[in-house]
Amino acid sequence: MRITFPHLGNAYIAVESLLRGLGHEPVTPPLTNRQTLERGSFHSPAEMCLPFKISLGNMLEGIDLGAESVLMIGGWGPCRVGYYGEIQRLLLEALGKEVEFITLEVPRGNYSRYMVHLQKLTGSTKFDHLRSGASLSWAKLNALEELEILALQTRPREKKRGATTGYLQYQLEQLRAAETVQEVEEILSTASRGFLRLRAREQNRPLRLGVVGEIYTVMDPFSNLRLEERLGYLGVEVVRTISLAEWVKNHIFKKALGLYSLAPLRRLAAGYLRGFIGGHGLESIARSVDLARKNLDGVVHVLPLSCMPEIVARGILPRVSRDHGIPVLSLMVDEHTGEGGFQTRLEAFVDMVQRRVGRLGK
């Protein structure tokens, strides 16, 4: 079966290997661009958020390339992501796109529906092939995140501007072509040494800013206007608080087995947020408190327009900032966000944090 799927940063590298291991042909849409967003926005309800519009655009581009099925994640709770798959299925149907829609979500009492969708993916795949494909996919997912973190640490220290971004892209292409877990490990080992060679010998301590917010806009460079890259070029080392590998581990495996608990996050957010508000709203508060306790220089909060959980978090974060003495910048993005204004806000925030760090003598 020829299956397409929406982009989420560089996760397509791992998804392709998983689908091949399951005996399917992945139909990877072109990397998200302005045309993707415009096309998805044109066919989406106006009130839907940026991730919905971009992912719909990805689906349409994948179908144009001959996909027979669409793979999408689902969910439940206050966040609207649980409705994405069904609404997008109806929109594609209204556009005359005859494709099968496979929505994967953590079962909530109805295991039969979950198993039906899972069976469509696994089909008659032999266990050895399934295990091999899953192992390679998991190795690639963890490796690509490690490569991205190495780039975040190197970019504010690089000798030549832009070298880190180019080297990261080269290593991601190598990772995408890897056919064994051993190759993945070798690529990561080579890249670790390669990133070190890009660093200047004499290094000043860069600012360290943590990034929190809604998972899609935090992890997808197109939707956040290449936030991590921009900060790196401003001399900032970005500290991530969201990992897709951790999200898969917690929300797909542990939650299905009843082993995932929000208690650690609730303890961190105590006094600010008492309940679960969906999405990554609780995490945004909890991680911001944690970043302050770890003595980071500031927090950048990224959210899509109309995202209810993150709008709640945005209203609480100024208090977190006052109580813990850590600057916080909230950036809301949608299809109308302009690069000029976005860059100006980042530069002003980084300049303010730099002057504050100088006064505190950090």
C-alpha cells in the first residue's frame, strides 16, 4: 500500500523506515513550504490552527504523488488534535480524494477500533520484518534528535556562519539512506566528531534559552519560522524540552499500558495549574519552572493561534516569570506571521536577556 503522512520536522526519516518495514511504500510529501500552507489553509475551516492547515496541505501533496492511504495520529482530551483526522478525512472526501484514512491513537476503552487500524498497517507482515523495520525506525528517530541537539549546541559556537546547518542537513541525508541500525550508529559517531570540528577554539559562554510550547510548532522548523536556527545565529544555545521519541514512548506505549503519569509535571506546575488542560499546556508551565530551577537564562514559548491549552499557559507564564526571575517570550504563529516582525521580537528579547545576564554577572 502506498501511504503518505504529514510532516513533523525531520520525523519523516523515521516514518519512512517504519512503513517500509511494514511492507508499505512510503509516499513522502515535499518538505513543507509556503505553497503547502496556502493550499492547506484554502481548504481548511478558518478557525483551525496552523498544524491542521499544514498537515492537510502535506496530505494533498502526498495524494498528488499517488498515495492510496493517509496515516495520521489521533488523540483525546481538550486539545483538538483528536478531531484532526476525522475532519481531514471529510475534507479530502469532499475534494473527491478517494484515499483510505488510517488514524492511530491511544485506545480509550475501544481496543477493537484501535486494532482494526493497526491491522491495516501490519497486515501480513512477518514478525522478523516488523521487528527489523521498527528497530531501524526507532534508531533513526533517536539519532536524528541527537543530531539536531548537537547542531543546537554547535551553532552559537561555530567558526563559520551557516556551517552547522549545512553539516546537519548532510548528516540527515546520510541517516535517511541508512539501511541498518549499525549504519545509524556509525553516522551518529562520525557526526559527533564532525560537529566538534565546526566549533571555534575560543568560546564565550552563549546564552541558554529553553523552548516550550505546543509540540508541532516547537518541533517543525517551517511553522516556527526556523526559530532554533535564528536563535543560534543570535548566539543562543537552544535547550529543547520536547522530544518526539519521548512523546512516542510515553503516549503510545506507556499510556496504552497504563504506566504513564502526569504526577511529575503536576508537581512542577503546583501553584500555577491544578488540572490537565490538554495538549502540552501543562508541560509548558512545568518545563518553564524546571528551566528556571536549572538556571537557564530565559524561556521562549511557541504556540499556534487559537490553541486553547497554550493560550491558558500563555496567561500563566508571566507569573512564572515573576516568581522565578526568568524572562519569558511568547510567540504566536499562524499563516500570516511575518518574518520581519518575528525576527525583531527575537533580537529584542535576546538583547534584553544578554543585558540582564551581564547585570547578574552570570
